[in-house]
Amino acid sequence: MITFEVIEANGAIREVQANEGETLLQATLNAGIDGFAAECGGCCVCATCHCYIDDEDLDKMSAPASDEAQMLDFTATERRPSSRLACQIKLSSEHIGIKVHLPERQY
């Protein structure tokens, strides 16, 4: 089981448990956390599952693929070096304990 924290835009911290291989988007939605619109259902074509990976956890992430990097140009909130699309992060044991920050909006 993979456990990580989601920090909502209002500062609330939620702990999420997920299975290995699940995407960050799936796990967060399954936990009932609002904050992702996920209009495309996780297909990397809408940028409405934008999130920020905590700077201390960036080394646990692989670099975004080219299609994700392109979609990050269309986020509704500021793109940062820690910006990722939650639908493109497949969770593994190396993601245990990461912190994920949700932006104020997805549109």
C-alpha cells in the first residue's frame, strides 16, 4: 500500500492510500478529494488534473513525457518546475510519503 499526502488549496492535508500502479489521479479521486476536474478521464489531453509535487519529493519523480510537458503549457494556474499532471504519475513504492499540492483551480 502506498500512502501519500494531498494538500488542498485551502491548506487542508489529506492522507491518501493507493495501490501500486494506480495513478495519482485515480487514488485522489477514489479518496473523495475534490480539486481535480479530470475532464479527459486521465488521457493527458486536458490539463485539468494539474498539481504541484512538493520540492522535497521531485527526485522521486521521473521526468514528464513530452505529451505531458506540452499539456502543462495549458494549465489554468501557474506552471512551476514542480508541475505535473496527476493522470501521468503511476504510483510505486518510491512514492510513499510524497506530498502533492493542489492548485486553487483547474479552469
